Amino acid sequence: MNLLIEKFLLHLKSQLNFSKHTLRAYQADLKEFTTYAKGSDIDDPNKIDRLFLRGYIGFIQDKKVSRNTTLRKISSLRSFINYLLTENNIENDPFALINIPKKEKRLPHFMTEMEMEKLINYNRPEEVYEQNPDYKFAERDFALLEIMYSCGLRRSEVSFLNKGDVDFVSGFVRPMGKGSKERMVPVGDNALEALRSYLDTRPQPVTSGMPLFLNNKGTRLSNSGVALLVKRMARRARFSRPVNAHTIRHSFATHLLEHGCDLRSVQEMLGHKNLETTQIYTHISLNQLKKVYDKSHPRAKE
């Protein structure tokens, strides 16, 4: 079984270009599964049947993890089983008659437009330098914040950006999304101006293949580095509640919808594969819809 899992993980890495983070999650989930299987004296995947899977799902649920964590663990195993079926390592699909719990829908955390303006204003370079004259990266931090809010990028997408991925003439950014899929996202003038100011602080020349955002060692700013900077900027703006990179991404989508952007366009800009993933933002904007209704319908109010 372990050898088959190693081949499966190699397949995910080499053929499907899964990220290191996703691969680690699959590896951990399948390691937990094999430990459970050994306790039941099962090492041959052909012996995995419906009853065994029901017992394993019950085992996961007894650990009192969240519904979405449970579903992720089941999804990891299901992907492995599908791989075995494709490679003819097993004959029957044990998941065929299994009822999978539905995904828990949670409202994404986002900031209001006023809160977003507060975050931006407190992190303007002139504001930062006034508070800390010795800090050397205010232009970089501000440009990073502006482009994340302007384009709704994931923190990994920001980390992987190169200078050539920003088209300053046409006003587009080309991030590399999940599954190594590129997309084109419009970028606003404020973000472009912040990026120009930041690039002017860097040693010249800055070629198109160079990382856009650098750390204090002069190398590419990492995924975790982006996360750390966002938290630092939130503290600087004196937010009492947690604010992270995904909060900014959710705010981007919510504010677009509240200002009349259609769902398909938001889906394209976020890089969501399925429209269902984007639809979670629609009920966030219901308050705005109610305001429009109250303002526009002749019988909405006395």
C-alpha cells in the first residue's frame, strides 16, 4: 500500500502540478489512513470495501475535527482510490455506495470598504516612515497590500509574481493560480502607482524574470512572508480582530459584487474553477441588494 501511495503522490506532483502544501496534506491524510488500515490487518487495497470505508469515516468523525477537515481526508482517500482504479490496481470502487457528508458552508471573513481604507491609509509609506524612520520596506509592503486588494490574489500567487507578470501599459496582472493555471486580472491605477514607487527603490535594472516582491535578504518573498507582512500591517492599522491575506481576497470579491459586478466576472478574477465556489459571496451582498430594493421599488417603504 505504501508503494502505491508514493506513486500516487508522485503522480500528483509530476502530472497535476499540485503545490507542496497540498501534497503534504494528501501525504498526512493517507498516512493516517494506512495506520488505520494496518490496525484492521488490511494492506491490500482490493480488500477495501464499503463496510471498511464506513468504519474509517466514523473513525475520522470520532476525532471531533471540523466537517471540512473530515471531507478533506475523505477526498484525499477518494482521489487515491480513483487513481488505483485508473491504474487497474483495484477492480471495484468501494466509494460507489457511500454517502459522503456535505461540505460545511462558512461565510468568509471580509472587511467593509471603510475598514479596507483604514488598512491602506495606516500603511501608506509616509505614515510608516513617520512612525518608524529606520524601516526600509514601506514601499514594498504598501505595493503588496495594494495589489492584493486590487486583484484579489492568493498569498501564494503574490509570492510567485515576477516583474514581467505586471503589464503596466494595459493594466493587467498574470498570476499563477492553483494547478499552475495562469489567468489575467485587471489591476487598478493606485496599485500600479504603488508598484512603480516600490520598484524605484530597488537596485536597477529590474528585469521581467525577477521576483516582484523581495524579502530583506534580496530573494523572493515567500508565501509565509506574505502572510507575516499582512498580519503586521493589520496590527499597524490597529485591527482588534484577525486580518490575513484571505480576508483581503474575500473583501475584494465582496466589494466588487456590492458595486454591481457580475458573478461570472468575479469567478474569473478569483480563478475559481467552479461557480459554486464563488457563489458563497452572493448572500454576503444581500444587504446591499436590500438597500437597492428599498431605494428603487415604489412600494418598498411607506
